[in-house]
Amino acid sequence: MNYRTLRAPAAEFIGTMLFVFVAAGSIVANVSGPGGALGIALAHGIGLAVLVTIMLPISGGHLNPAVSLALWVGKVIDAKTLGRYVAAQLLGAIAAAGLIKGLFPASLVRISSLGTPQLSGATGMYEGIALEAVFTFILVSAVFGTVVSSQAQRIGGFGIGLALLACALGGGVLTGAALNPARAFGPALVAWDWHGQAVYWIGPVLGAAVAAVAWKFLLLQRSATDLN
């Protein structure tokens, strides 16, 4: 595997690691801090916006297995790229969780399960899956609408980050608004806290797949050759 082949997966590894470090770390830091739900949502949204913008020219700035899956369904990337990206994203999330465990106060790490997203007591598994699916549909739509579409307004990753921020504000208290299997998996593995983990895989995968189909067949501008 040469430099050119490694460059994009390396960007996905580093970008996902930094995103999960900031996002999960914000939950650990706000266990008893003043930021609360708003501070956590801002850390997720702004962190994603900045890191997607940084990695966009290198790898496309996916930083999320659900986004990579959607772009594969939409035939933007091939299966080999999908596999490399998802592996890099999961490893980056695990590395981020290890950094949080090593750098943050042990008492806060233990109480927060390393920032692993959690369902609220009022949210059942099926409701959690449905919410994560709808919110991921919004996030993936932001990816297609601001990056993939030939009509996209080139605003870097900030449309994507704002989509995550809106979803976190809209439903973060119910599911954590992870919308990203890697974001849920890395902290869960290191903390060994698997409560509701299926929600953060099934929901985002469903939402991403439906969004990809909607954009590929309905919303993206099609060329004259596609229409014939």
C-alpha cells in the first residue's frame, strides 16, 4: 500500500479521532460543568464542521461510517474505499476513547462511560432507532446537498456541522444524537458499555441508506445521458 493509497484513510483516521475526542470529551467534561446540553451540542457541531473542512480535500471528510455507506450507495465511492474508510473511522474512534481515558479525570470518565451516547429513560429502543435514522437522514442530506451535488454551495464542512448541531439540539437529550456508528463504538468499546449500542448502528445505517437513495434518484441534478 503506497503513500497515495494511505493518504485518504489516514485523513479519515485522524479526522474521526479528533472529532470523537472533542465530541465524547465534551460529555465527559460537562458531567458537572456549566456547559450542559448546549455546550455538548456546540462541541459536536463545531468540531465536525472544522474537521470535515480540514479533511475534505484529502478524503472527502466523511468521518462517519454512515456517511461513507451513503456515498457508496449513491455510487460516489467504491466498495474498497468504503471498507478502508470504515476501518479507519472505527480505529480513530477507539484511539480517541483511549486518549480520553488517559487524559481526563478518572472519576468523570467513569461516570460518563467515556462519553458513550445513551438513550434517555423515556426513550425505547425502537424510538431511539427511528430518531437516529431521521437525524442521520438530515446529516447525510447535508453532505449530498453541500458537497456531492453539482449545484452545491461550497461552504466547506460548515453545512454538515450545522446539521449535526441542529440534530443535537433537537434530540440530543433523547438519544445523544450520535448519528455516527464510530462515535458510539469507540467510547463503548474502551468503556465496555454496550447499552443501546444497536441503536447507534441500525438507526444511522437506515437513515443514511434512505437519504442516499432519495438523493441519487430524486434530488441530485441528473445529466442528459442519465435521463435518456
